[in-house]
Amino acid sequence: MTITKQVTVVGGGAAVPGATLDYLVHVTNASANPVNPVVITDNLNAAGAGALTYVAGTATMNGSPNSVSVAGNVITANYSATYGPLAPGGTIDLRFRATLGSTLAAGTIVTNTGVVTWNTPPQTASASVSIAVGGIVGAPNLVFTKSGPPTMSPGQWGQFGFNVQNSGSSDAWNVTLLDELPSGSTGGMCNMTPQVLTAQVFQADGVTPAKGPLVPGTDFSISYIAAPTCKLTLTMFTAAATISPNQRLIITYRTQLDANSQNGAQLSNVAGAVQWFNADSSVTTRQAFTRTLTDGTPGILDFQDAHTVTVVITTIAITKQVSVVGGGAAQPGGQLDYLVHVTNVSTNPAPSVVITDDLSTSGTGRLTFVNPPATMNGSTTGISIAGSVLTANYSAVYGPLQPGQSIDVRFRVQIASGLPAGTTLTNTAVVTWNNPPQTASASVSIDIGGVPGSGSLNGTAWLDANFNKIADPGEPLLQGWTVGLYLNGALVQSVLTDVNGVYRFSNMPPTDGTANRYELRFTAPGAGPNTAKLGKADSAFTNLLQRITNIAVPSGSNLQNLNLPIGPNGVVYNSMTRAPIAGVTLNMLRAGSPTPLPATCFDDPAQQGQITQAGGYYRFDLNFSDPACSGGGSYLVEVATPTSSYVAGESLLIPSTSDASTTPFSVPTCPGDALPAIPYCEAQASEFAPPPSVPARSAGTRYYLNLTLDGTAVPGSNQIYNNHIPLDPQLAGSFSITKTTPLLNVTRGQLIPYTITISNVIGASMQGVRIVDRYPAGFRYVPGSARLDGLPAEPTVAARELVWNGLSFGRSDHRTIVLLLAVGAGVGEGEFVNRAQVIEGLTGKPLSGEATATVRVVPDQTFDCTDVFGKVFNDVNRNGVQDDGEDGLPGVRVATAQGLEAMTDRYGRYHITCAITPDEDRGSNFVLKLDDRTLPSGFRMSTDQLQIKRATRGKALRINFGASIYRVVAIDLSDAAYQPGTTEIRVQWRPRLNVLLEELRKAPAVLRLSYVADTEDAALVERRVQAFKQQVSEAWDAKRDSYVLTIEPEVFWRRGGPPKRLDVRVPGSK
């Protein structure tokens, strides 16, 4: 179990008497096994009487007050009582507040200790933190010491060290170390770029590692500015490079003297810690501690130190070379041949010359001596090997080394298997001569994968989603990026990154002993003048946006991890398909101003007005260098669509959380950070645009266009990540839709099947689609009848609409909905249209035209039509009613006004089905007529031949007709019965009229009035017949005489017709 403790002042500032302090006790199970029970205690009384007082209600364990108890000033957090064993890797955070005693004197040290107890029998660990009353709580303080060789000779490597100890009471973050190397007329160490060998944080003893080795370019950066500045700058990045109280950061590097260094010259360099912080960059209130180098203040333990090297021009020169056995690159398991060449360059013999070479200087076990045996000037005499140390005692065999003579020591070594590419193997040979002894040394290095005499550069380009500068699984690798290699500003060659985002340059001339420097420039595929740079390079050299400069390439080197981990602000994407959009133009404006910021406000001027490439990425690196872009201001991201196929302006499907009309989102404080465990501010959890499965307008699609940015903690305060911006496509006509029904005429209560067919014609996947079916008033949906692609899919039913929400369509999907509607009882007759349409689920905008299906509601033959039935009967008593014994008349035809006919059966019955559909509101008149020509011979109607009745829907009509054989009373008339030429009956015939009436009154009868004409005028005959008929009718009283008299007049011409008359005209008449 490990335990740490931290303290801060609430509200910041000094820890004055009465101030409130925030304490954090952090416990981690660093073992591989669960531990139980786990209890944390913190006794505030141990700080001294009245020094600390617990603030009630503030203690929590992992954010909850559960299982935390306070008795007096003793806080107990029983983790296992609530959560059980603490799993391997599990952590506990106990937080609480306490107030400083109001009477504490300035400078009083207040120490608080947290204790964790676990297992049975119990084990314990504790951690303490101290503050000084009146001081800044948790202020780190760095003490810097520089070490190095007392003397150096030209061509000899000199190894130097930084030892930085934190003597303060809190962690030192993001430490920056500066070393001002000497340069002058008598010599210096400026021309060669220093090579960092090791970097690691140790415990206070400087021996026990506190953390693992630091990785250049990942945990810290290296920047070297050559002559005339000659400054080496190292800046720590990660938590692994943080120096906790009493811990030490120890760094070693090596370099060589400039060629003009003179014998005896004393070269001093000043180095120190020039900046550090009391918290990481995510803490916006953290404090910076800045120092300025002076003379190094030798002998005083403070933030700086100085070291002096005396130049010694030796009389013995030594060089060293390495080659790969068999040629090619140095590989694990391969072999190397070394040559140590020693020459007496003086004019005097050099006695006691001994050459030694310790293979362990390259790392224990990395190199091993192998055959053939080592030789000195071609002979094994004088050579001895003890473990990893080779000794060549020249003088023991040959005596003094004479002026101008040389020694060649050759040996072969085996490279250990499993060494990673880029591992540097540095081997140093030392020559000793004279008494007292003088020494000189020479080193040679080769990297695994390197070729002697040349150098190689390697690296990877990827999207660093978690900002750890490691290409983790799942992070997008950048294939097809152009990497240009420049030497002193001129392009040498270029390569493309492969499918893994990897590139390599081989066989590069080394820069050893020269001022030459290489440079790498990274360019995205298809990039143009308006393509934004998307990230800062990461390497042991000088890193800029998509650029690495001041690259020194030693002979035999295989430099690794010259990487480009891009970090775009986000992706511009299609709000429907969620695919990235190329060709989008982005500008940044000061909120409230319509004018884009000057290009000088950005580290990359092309970022203003940048145009997205295929990946849709964008990025702004605001530098706050212009009054138009001052720190702490609000800035607006403005997006212009690439083509008319997108809707101009901000997305309506997925509106931004902050825009020009809202309060700006503060990036430095980053409320609601989507990934609080990862550095910096993230709007969403993924580096990719949200997939279609993420609902629009949810937390997974949140983004900001109005931002507050400042330069207090770059990039944490001026960059927002995963801020993916959607644009709405023009979606009208994205779908085709049809609606059909197999029925045309329907009746009330009938079920109508409908089929809706929807096709995606836009060629892109669509989500959140809504299908709306609007049905006519009086119709209703049959619950449970809907099927979507054959599967039950109940719609939402409201306000005569059926709605299917949240549907998804593939690039060319066709989907089918079938359903049933019922025609309500109150629906009138006529045509009724059902309409269906595809709607965008969030904005309500139509995605298709409107599909219709029409049905016609017609009367129901069972319930709406009127049936007519009845009888034609022998009305014997001619009372118009069928009485007992009055049989039906068969074979009589009846007909409607619409032309429907029916014939009576043998019982005189007839039935006309759906003879009429009466008006549904007020009914209709129905007319039925009997064809008297179809009555049996001698029968006459006793009822009306044509009957009219009122028909009502759903009710049948009964219409009966009566007929019988009538008594016929005949009377014959002729010209002899009339006064000549008149309609007056002669006097002698007038009494016969009364006789006729008496005969008619005896029983119902038909009066057949016959006129036998001869030579009379036809018109006169007609008048006589009508006059007689009228005379009889006036004399007949139907009520008194009990029946209605029917008179059937007829005229018979003896000569077959009226006589023809001559046209005799008087002359001159017309």
C-alpha cells in the first residue's frame, strides 16, 4: 500500500492564521492482491494544541460521506466496511477541510499525518505534509547542483550531471532547466549538440528510483540553441518528471570541447532551474516560480550552480572506431568490430602506456567479448580480459611509446539479443601514460539499427487522443503523410508514412563535428496553402507545429521517436451520416466582432481561414500576440459550408452548447470536461466524430463555438479538444415514399390495409428518421396491426397521426410498413385521402414528398341501402288492402325510376335489393310503378299504379299493388244522339244518363264510353266524347257512390277513320 498527502489553501494565497485548508490523503493498493480491511485515520490534534480544527461536514471518501466518522479532531475512513477489500490498483481519496489556529505565529510549521492500516495482523503506512504559517502552502523549492569532469581534451567526451532536489513541501511540476554552455576565444562547448544520456527521479538518497526512466520527447523536451547563444533547455512534461518533496531529478548528458579550445583554458558553464509550478497544467490557479541565472553562485545551495572544466591538450591522442561485422546495420545478436587507435603526438617518448576498454560503459550485458581474440598491433601479447574490461599494456611488452608511433587495439563483441531499435551503445576506451599518470579517452557510439558512418531517423505520425505522446492501440495512425528531410534549410529527400504511420530516413551523412543540422517537416495528404497544421512534433530536439529542427545526427546513430502526435481541436462532420466533411472553411473571430482575427494571432497563420481535408480535422493555435487576440477574451469559431449541398449556418439538428448568443464556454476552467482523467479540456469523449449510434443533442454530440481562451497554461488554456462541429446536409428529397391500398370502394366499419414503402436515395446512412402517416377524420388505427419490414412496430398515435420514430436507414435501404385502418361509423360518403411522409426526427423538416392513397366510402348494402318489397294481389273487394282470401297475382312486373325491375312470384311477391340509397341526412323519395300490361286479362288496378314513398337509410319499404277483374258497363254514342253539329244530347236521350248512373252504382264497374262515328268531323267527335265524360264525372260522387269511377273512352269509325275533307277555298282567301 502507498499513501501520499497534499494540502492547499482554500481560495489560494498564503496560509494565514484562521485560513481554511483542503487536505487530500491518497491511498493506492500497489500490490497484486486485494487487501482487507483498509482503514485511514487522520488525527488533527497531532499538529499541536489548537493548530488545526476540523470543519464539520467536509470529510468524504471517494466523493461520499459513507463510512467516514469524526470524533473530536480524529477522522476515520473505514473503506472496507462499505466497499470490502481494496482491489489491486484500487485507490482511495480522503478529503477534508481544517482551519488554522487564529493565534499561530508566523513561521509556525504545522504538520499533519495520515495513516492507512490494512490486513490482519495489521500493516501500516503513513504520509505527512507540512505548511508554514504565513507561507504559500505546498510551495516547492528547488536546489540545483551541477557536476562534470575537472578536465577535458579535444575529441574527448565529457559527461555532466544535473542534480535537482525539491526542498519544499509540495510537488514541483513542469520544471524547466537551463544550461548556458561556455563559448569564447579560448574555447568552449558550443559547437556540438549535447546528448542527454539519462533522466530519472530518485528518492532523497539519489540512488533509489522513485519513478521509471524518463523518455525524451514524451516526459520532457530537449531544446538546444547553438552558437552564439549556446543554451540547452530541458522542460519536464509528465507526472513521471514531477519532483515530490525531498526527491531528486538527476539528468546526465555529454558533450565535447570546441576545436579552438586552448590548453589550460578554464571553461565555466552556469546552469539551474529557471521555472517550476506547484501543480500540473490542468489546475488553473497553480502558481509559477521563476528564477533568473546569474553566475551560478558556486558554493551556495540554491536554484543554480556553475561548473568549470580545464582544457588539457594531451601528448597522446586516442580515437575509436566501430564497424558492423558483415556490413549493414547493427542488429541485436549481431557483432561489432572496434578499433582503438593511440598515437604519441609529442616529441618525447611516453612511458607506462596502458589502454583499457570497459564494455559495461555501454550498459551491463549489452556487449560481450567474442572471438577472434583481441589484438594489439596484430598480436595477442599484452592483452588481458577480466569480465567486461579489456587491458592492453603496451609498455609492458614494448616499452615507451616513441614519438609518432601508434598502437592499434582491435577486438570483437557480441550485441545482446532483445535490444530495441534506437538503443545507443556507447563504448569508451581510456589510455593512461606517464607518472603521475595522464589520461585521455575516446568514445564511439552506434545505435541498434544504425550503420557506422551514417545516421538514420525514424518516427511515427498518429492522432494522440490521450496526449501521452505514445501511439496507443486504437489511436488513428496517419498514413500517406509526406515527411520532408531538410539539411540547413534545403530539401534533401522526402518519404511517405506507411500504413502504421511510420517513416524512416537511412544513410544520412552524420553531423559530427559540424554545424550542420537537419530538419523534418510533416505535411498532410492533399494539403494546400489553407491547410492548418494539426499538432506539435515530439522529439529530443526542437519541436514546432508539424516540424522538428536542430537535429544532430551522430555517426552510426539510429534516432528513434522523431514523432508527430497531432491533436486537432475536432472534426467537422455531417450531422446525419456523421462522416467527416472536406472543404469546410473555418475562421476565428473575437466574440461580438464580424471581422476574423489577424493571421498573426496564430502560431500557424494558415489556421485563419483554414480548409478541412478528407479527415475533417481543424485546429487553432492562438498565441495572444496581438491586441486583437488578447488573453482571457471570448472567441467565436465560424464555419462556412463547402457546397450548396449543406445548409448554411450552424446545425439545427445538433445545436451548439455555446454560440454567439450564449455565454462563452471557459476552456481554462473546462466545466463538464468529457475526459477529466486526461489532460486538457475535451468537449466529447472520443477523438472521432460521434457515430450514428450516439443520439443527436445528447452529451455525446456536445460542442462549443463561443470559447474563452487565455495563455496562462498553454495548451490547457488555449485549446479545446474533441470539439466536433456538425453541419446539416440539404436533406429534401433524401427519401422516396409511396403509399398504396388494394381497395378503392369501402364501407363504414371496413378494415383497409395500407402499404408504405420508403427508400433511401441519398446514398448515405441516415439515423433518427421519422415516418408520419396522417389519416382522415373518422378513420382509426387498428392497434397491433403495424409491421415494419415484417416485424411488429407499433407507432405513436396522436391527433390523427401515426408516427414511427428513430428509424435508421443504410446507404440504400428500402423499408416497408403495413398497417390497418378502420372506417368509423360516422364517416360520410366520398373520397378520403391518407398521406405519408418522411420527416427528420429533430428539426421536423421533410425528407421526402408526400405519398397518398385514396379510398371512396360507399353505402353499405346491408346497412345503408333501402330494400323494397311487397305484393301484387287480387283486390276482390277493391278496397286497396289485401284481405283474407285475396291471392297474389304472379308474373306482374314492377319497375323503379332508376330502371330496376322485378317480377312477382307465384304468390304475387316481389323484392328489390338495394333499390335506393337514400340521402343520409334527410332521406329520399322512392317511385315504383306497376306495369298494368302485365296484369292478367280483365284485371284493373284497384290502387295507384305509380306509388311514391319516403325512403330512409337502413329501413325497408313495403309497397303493395291491388288489381281485380272489374264489371264493365258500356254505353254507345253516335251522331244521332246529338243535336246536329253540337255536343248537346237530344232531349229524348237525356233520361238515359240517369239510368246509366243507377247501373254504375249497383257495383263497382268501369264505364266504357264508345262513340261510333261515321262522317262527322273528328274534332266534333272528340268534343262530344269529352263533354259526355265530363257530364258523367260531374254527376258521380266518389264518396257517396263508394268508389272512384273509371271512364274508358274510345272512338270507332265506321269507315275506318275520319272522312277526308276537300280544301275548298274562296278565291282571294288565304
